[in-house]
Amino acid sequence: DMFDKTRSGRIDVYGFSALMRFIQQWKNLFQQYDRDQSGSISFNELQQAFSQMGYNLSPQFSQLLLARYAQRSSNPSIQLDRFIQICMQLQSTTDAFREKDTGLVGNVRLSYEDFLTMVVTRMM
């Protein structure tokens, strides 16, 4: 959808080229945070990535993301596609939050419908 400028369900060659650049930028970032070059991002690498990207997230929240997005294993980790998905969702919801947090205090007061509106317009 991000590269379908006409909302036709298709992208042209320019949209495809933009999509490929977009993916390559995320791949480069992913490889930067994949410190052990395993092809996936572990819990510790994810925590470091969030911190370096400016997100002050608790270990519990990162663990929740791993539980939600990682493949089931004894040592869960995030693959590139899920990393992009997580980061895009974090970015989108952070932007929505900042629209409400005009004083940049880190807290907002929302009605349930305001919250749902934020989610629906940003995530679906």
C-alpha cells in the first residue's frame, strides 16, 4: 500500500524501485543490529536496536514482541520481515502518540474511541 500511489492494488516500475530501496535500507539496518550475523535478531540485539533507534522500551515489552513475532524455539529471534513489521508499527504508533502528546511529556489521555481510531487509521 505504501508504494501503490494510485490505490489500484498494483505498483508501477517506479513504485517497485522505491519498494526495493525501502527493503534494502531496512535490510542494512537489520544487518547492523544482527551483531552475531546469524540472520536473525535475538532478544539482546533487539533491545540494543530499540535503544539505538531512540525507543526507551522495557525488557518485558521486547519479550512480548519476541513472543508475538518470533518463530517458536528455545532461543526465539526475529527475522528480517518481522523486524520491518515491528519497526513500522512502532514508528506509526509513536507518530500517532506524539500527535496527542503535544507537550512531549510521555503521557496522553485518550478515550477508548480515540485509541481505536489511532489503531485503525495507522495499522490496518
